[in-house]
Amino acid sequence: MKQKVLITGITGFVGSHLADYLLSLGVEVYGTIRWRSRTENIEHIKDKLKLFECDMRDASSVRNLIESTEPDKIFHLAAQSFVPTSWHSPSETLTTNIIGELNIFEAIRKCDFNPIIQIAGSSEEYGKILPNQVPVLESVPLLPSSPYGVSKVAQDLLARQYHESYGLETIITRAFNHTGPRRGSPFVCSNFAKQIVEVEKGLKEPIIEVGNLEAKRDFTDVRDMVRAYWLAVSCCDYGEAYNISSGIAYSIKEVLDILLSFSTVKITAKQDFARMRPSDIPVLIGDSTKFRLKTGWKNEIPFERTLDDLLNYWRERTKS
């Protein structure tokens, strides 16, 4: 019998790539959508999915979803996931991310089956990292520097508590930055790629607006990340947190330079202070040794290919 897997937020960037990967493994894939969901990320596989409309903030909607699908595994990806938005809409961020997860846990607690649940945490949980804490281990104190980070810490702790208190089979993954095709344009790599393509197609002046170019981040290809998520629910210990990261940092300026190297247009960078965060972490590099030893996972897609694929994604989407 096929394994049944539920992906909350299946129409999103990571959710759609995870659905691609699970279908390639022969898994039966269920997913949540909202009435306003944009489904372009899953149009190519929509007929192979079982989709359910569900508001994760509504307890009865979530319980009906869990009881209807009876999944063997759940990947909880539905979230308000853009850090700058969390400063503008902290209440929405906290409600969506914390209550949505809580509703899943409460629904499962009242059912007679116990699926494995992956909680998609974030490196934003660590907050401001001191130089002697890099690369970041799971034992580093969680001191988030944004409302989004706070919401992810709450998700992390709830997953631990529900495992300890009720025996829920939760696994927490703390993903460091990940990017690739389908990444939304507000996120830095995708935003740069989109602006470059708009210049290539004559839709914008040869000026690219940038924020803080000095920050250094640890990037993984989304296709490597979803493989890691599957390994997490297959191999990892319940109630435990695991970093998923490349262990290699690129400055945002290096990201921009790599993207520009794939284009023939000449572009000038201009700093836009609206793109600067109220508080920013200078360097964020993850140590994923714990996860690698448990699962055997490793990065397979070079970062340059990730950025090239991202640039070509925007070339295909952007009309002249």
C-alpha cells in the first residue's frame, strides 16, 4: 500500500518541490490549499495530487482535514515565511505560524493514529549569532531577532512539548537559507534574478535595487532541501531538532555577482534603504553534522547551478 503524505502549504515554493520529489518516490500526496491560493507551482502535477481546502488557523477545518486524509506523514510547511513581513504584520505571523501548528497537534491528539510530523523550523530561530558560535550548532541558544523567528521558536518548542507530553512523533528541522526555481520575488536571490531579467528584456533601467550586501548566508538548493525533509521523517529521532545547511556562506554581494556573471547586460547596483531590515544578522552558517550523521544527506546541487536555474526560471516567466 502506498504511503499517504500530507503537505500543508503545498502550493508554495518548498511545498511544490516536495510534492515533485514525493511523487517521484511513488508516494500518495495530499495537500492543503486556500481559496485564494495561487496554484501555478503545482499546475504540472495537479492531476496527481489530492487537494483539500483548509484554513490552518481554524481548528475544525484542520481536524476535518486530518480525519479525512489519515496521513502516515505530515510535512507542515504552511506559514507566513517572509521575515520583513513579520515586522509589518507581527500578529498575523504569530497567529498563522503558531496556531496553525497547534491545530494540527490537537487534531492528531484526538485521533486514533499517530503520523510522523515534520515541523519546518528556520535558522532565524537563532537570531544574532556571535563570531565564536559560527558555524551554528543546534545547542546554540534560540534568541530570534524578528517576529518570524519568534514564531518559529514557538513552533519548535511546541513540537518538543507535544512529543514529551502526548507522544506525538514530531521532528524539527531548522533549515538555513534555501533557494531555487519558483522562489518568490520578495526573497533576495529571486529578487535579484527577476530584476536582472527585467533589465535583459528592456522592462527596467539597468539599475538593480539592493539592501545589505555585506550579510553572509548559508544557501542550499531547494531540491536538496526537500530530499533532506524526506530523510528527516525516515531517519531522525522524535522530539529532536536538526540543522539542515550547506556549511558554506556567500555574501549577498557574491550572490549578486554570480547572477550577473550569467547575463550579458551591464547593471549598476543601487542601495534601497527600504530593503534594509530593522535588525540583521551579519553571518549565518549552519553546522548540520548531527543531521548528516543521522541520515547520510549531503548537498548535491552546486550553488552556481541553483542560481543559473533561478535566473532561467525568471526568463521563462517574464514577458517582454
